[in-house]
Amino acid sequence: MAKQKIKVIREEMLQVANTVAQEKSIDTDSVFGAMEQALEKAARVKYGMERDIRVEINRETGDIKLNSYREVVDIYSEEEQAKQILLKDALKINPKVKIGEFIVKELPPIDLGRVAAQNAKGVIIQKVREADKSRQYEEYKDKVGEIAVGIVKRIEFGNLIVDLGKSEAIIKREELIPRETFKNGDRVRSYIYEVKEDTKGYQVFLSRTHPQFLSKLFTQEVPEIFEGVIVVKSVARDPGSRAKISVYTEDSTIDPVGACVGMRGSRVQAVVNELQGEKIDIVTWSENSATFLANALAPAEVTKIFLYEEKNKVEVVIPDDQLSLAIGRKGQNVKLASNLTNLEIDILTENEETERRQEEFKEKTLMLSEVLDVEDVIAQLLVTEGYVSIESISSESLENLEKIEGFDNELANEILSRANNFIKEQQEANQQIIDSTIHDEELKNLKGMNNKMLALLSKANIVTLNDFADLASFELIDKEEGIFKSLDIDENEINSMIMQAREKWFVEEK
């Protein structure tokens, strides 16, 4: 009778293990492992919680082995005494045993009582859940960057809990397109942007506002993108309102924009419908930054582009009647174009550009005229040829200056001499100021610092590294009141210098 009962238990265990493994799509060994842990817990309740009892279930037959393990030691540890056996006693059982090895004793099978059975069931369920969560995490973490399709299960505080079939995911309220609504049972398509694991398990985060959601939708709708013939280079979105996407192909026989639009706009319309009517501008990407920018600002026409690559900045000149079109409603068009090209964009009308250039010409002419003590016409000729600073003249060769229309050797030589003398006088004056006011070597040796900067800082009573570290970037480079307003310095460069100066603070805090 007992043998019959054991046989039934074995068969049931095998059946349960295989069924659970199939239903949860997890490894059978994980299920058996959970069972073994549950039985170990029940066995320790019966034979003693302090003992080292290990359970092994045969994966083929369902046979259960209970073994008590005792480590061979030369001296007992009070806390681990139940798990240990002295060498002299162990040798009586196994003459070949050594210290550090184990004496293993098989224990009789246990008859699980109602409470023990419930406890074992709880352990198995918990372990299976953990294995299931681990499997799901491994599965979904590799799906980041893909589109998921699920059913809205419930709505919590504006957040959507989505059933993906094998798992639940969340679309936070801010990741939903403005003004779109869902109810329980609705089918929803979204972008997997993060899978986060914590002590409680894991969570899949979805988005319908992520720029890459737009890219993936086009990948599904446009075979050429799916096949890699057309490449999506960049995406910019104002979710629910407007978006821009740049595309490129090396195949000269294919129009990348036309392929994305589709016959009678069928492909792009499918994406627009999914995004609740979001208008989409599809533009051609170009490795030429100016060309790409002109494409990105469409439908506005671009007259001139002044690109400052070192500052990641660009000035765009457009016809006066195109200003509102270029900027867009609430600055939307220029903002999207900026995000698409990763450039800071300043827009000028043709009239504004002309006025500014004229004003700059006058300022540069006046400065050269005063510093070099020459007539306005000579200063104008220098500015026209691109010599807009004393430094640019001082660093030029005599031969090149002679080539300026209206210049001869004598005049060119005199201009160059005056420019060099001015630079020398400025350097000497700056050095005197520095020597008399700034004695902080840390400030002098700060990476990027030069004598011009030090002299200007001295005039503003900034004479130590701490004084400099206290400054904000606008206090230095503001065009109206900045300490360095007369210098052409990039904001990123200044911010880097300020952060270097502040490093000392963080070291001292530690």
C-alpha cells in the first residue's frame, strides 16, 4: 500500500512539474528545483531546522532522495554543530574520509502533513513565480526598441496597464499622445523603451510619444526601411501635433521620401492614423549639414546658411515673407528642425541679416580705424577682405596684405607694424595687470585660461580660483555685461573651465 502511494506521488510530481513548466514556459529543472527546496524545508521541520538536509528528485522516475550532510571537522563549531562530525567519528563510518569532506546519510521518506504540504506548496508557487518573472525579464529586456501590441487591462491614475500576453506592461500618462483615450479591452500599439528589474521583479515600460516609436512604425509600413535599403537617420516629434523624420538611401534609383509616402500617401497615412493625426514631414538626409538643414526647415525656403560647426550652431537667412512659416506655430517648425539636425538654429530675415551685417561692418571699421589710426576707407578695405580684428592682421603675411586693392608695400608694412605694436602693448599691459593683482597660481594654470582673460578678470576683481568658480557662464560671456564680452569664446568652453575650477570643492567635501 505504501509503495503504491509512493508510486502515485512520484507520478503526480512528474506530471505537475511538466505541466507547470509547459504552462509557464520555464525550464523543467527550475520547477524541480522549487520542489526540492520545498521538500527540504518540510524535511528540516521534521528532522531539525539546524540540520543540512538536501533533497534530490530524479527527473526521469520521480524518485525522491533525502540525505543528511555533515562536514568532517577536527573541532566543532558551536553554531554549526548539527551540521558537523568529528574526524575520529567520521573515520568509523568511512575510513578514507578527510577533513572538509562530508558524511552523507540517507533519511527515510517523509509523509507530508497538511501544514507541511501547504508550506511546500507555497514554496513551490513562490519559486515558480520567481522563475517565471526571471524568464519574462530575460525575454523582454532583449525586446527594448521594438513595438509591442497589447490589450488595455486596466487604467490606474491615467496610466495604462497593458496585457502583452505573457506579461504586463505600463504606459505612463506622460507617455500617451495628448488627448488620446483608451478604455479596458482596447488594442494598443506602443514602443518598448525600458525594462527595469528590481527586488519585486521587473517592469516593462511602453511609450507612444517616444521618437523611435515613429521610426518603428515606418519600419513596419515601408518594406524598403525594413529591408535596410532606406535608413531612418533621425526623428523629432511634438507628439500628437507634428513630427519630422529624415531618411536616406545609397540607391540612386530610389526616392526615399516618395517610398515613405507611398502610393497616394497610403504608407505615411497609416502612420498618421496610428498617431492620432500627427502631421509628419519626411525630409531627405544629407551628409552636407547646410543641405540637410535646408531640407529640415521645409516648407520654408532658405536663402543663406552660416554654419559654425565648432559651436554646433547655425544662422539661417530666409525671405521676409517666410518668417512665420520657418518658425512655425509656437516655434514648432524651427524646434523640430533643430532636434532633427542636432543644431542650434538662429533665424534671420533678409532685412535683419543685411542690417546686422552693416552694423557689424561699421563696428569693425571703427575699431580698426581707431586702433591702427588710419582713415575709414583703409579700415573698410581691411574689413571687406576679412580682417576683422587686430590679431587677424598681426598674424597675416606682408605679401598677402599687399594684395589688397589699393595697398602697396609701404602701406601694408605700416599697417602690419602698427598691428604688431598694438598687440605687444596690449600684452605688456595685461601682464602688468596680472603681476600686480593676480597671485593665485591655480587660477593662472587653469586649462583654457590666457593672459587676456586674466587681465579682464583682474579688472572685475576676480583674482582667485574660488572667485572664478563662483561665477556663472552668463556673467562671463554675456554680450552686454559679461566680463569676457570682448572675446569670442564658446559657451561650452567656458562651462568646462568653470567645472574644472569647482572640482576642488568636491574633493574638499570628500
